[in-house]
Amino acid sequence: MNESAAVLDQATGAQRTSSAALPPATDLVTALQTTEKRIKHSYSLTDLVGTWRLCFITGTKKTRQKAGVALGAGRYLPKIIKIQLNYQATADDQGLVKNSVSLGQLKLELTGPVKFWHKARCLAFDFTQIQIVLGGLTLYKGRMRPEAADQEFFQQSLKEQAFFKYFWVTETGIAARGRGGGLALWYREDG
């Protein structure tokens, strides 16, 4: 394992267990950028299946300029905010994503189709449904776009879609660059 991958492993492990020291944000950004440049492995949607908790973001260049010192080079997300991605494979290179944001008893879930583009190592996604839950009570559940949008998504080219370009995929963590240019790191949630 190279030094950059070790930093990524340290960050995801420390976030998952809360038992180890986190690497400094600047070191983590450097490790993400170095890993992105070096790693040219090809992944598949099945490598991404599971539930992943977002633990670190850099934001896009534009966002960093607006946020200034608040975001800096990147930041770990506070544990009070739980942001998860759940990927499911339904067919070759196709599946579903659930993106949930939880703060206390309030949970917002967006779901929709995904398509994996092997050559580009990109997982494109579209959110077509929304659910808002408070405690165990569903406050709202409905479609954000018509049902036809799910099938139209699979006909679009990659340049028309939102996506993550994954460059580090392990059993315990994943890292990607978003279409807007920001970097993100997730760790696998147990269960």
C-alpha cells in the first residue's frame, strides 16, 4: 500500500471507529489528489454496492472561494450530520442510488437511477424521488420528476448527467471527484 492510500485508510478508519487520530485536512487533500493521479484501476457498479457515509469534502473551486476560511482546503463533516449514499445494482452497469441526509430525527432521502460508465470510471446519477421523514413519521413522499425520467436517464450521454468519478474503491472506503470538481471521501457503514 502506498503512502497516500495509507492516509485515506487512516481517515476512513478513524471516522468509522472514532478511535484513531484523523490526518490533517491538508494531508488528506494531498493524498486524495495523489491517489487520483496514480490510480487507473477500472471499477464496476458492484464494487460500489453498499452504504457509504460521507466524511470529508473539498467542495468545488467556486464553493471554496465563496466559503473561504470556513471550508479551507477541505473539511471533515461533523458526526451530527449523517450523509449517506446507498448503491444497489439492478442490471449490468445500472442500479439505484439513495442519498440521505439526517440531522437528529429529521431525514431527507433522494432516490433515483444510476449508470456506471466503465471507460470513464464514472457513476452517473439522477434523483427522481424524494422522501422527508421526522422520527418514524413520513412527512412527504413523492416524485420530483415524472416516471419517464428514470428511463430517459439511461438514454442520456455522460456529459448530460451528474456523476462521481471514482478513483479509490476498497472494502472500507471510496473516494471520487464530482462533476463540479470537488473531492469527497466516504467510509462503508456497517450493517
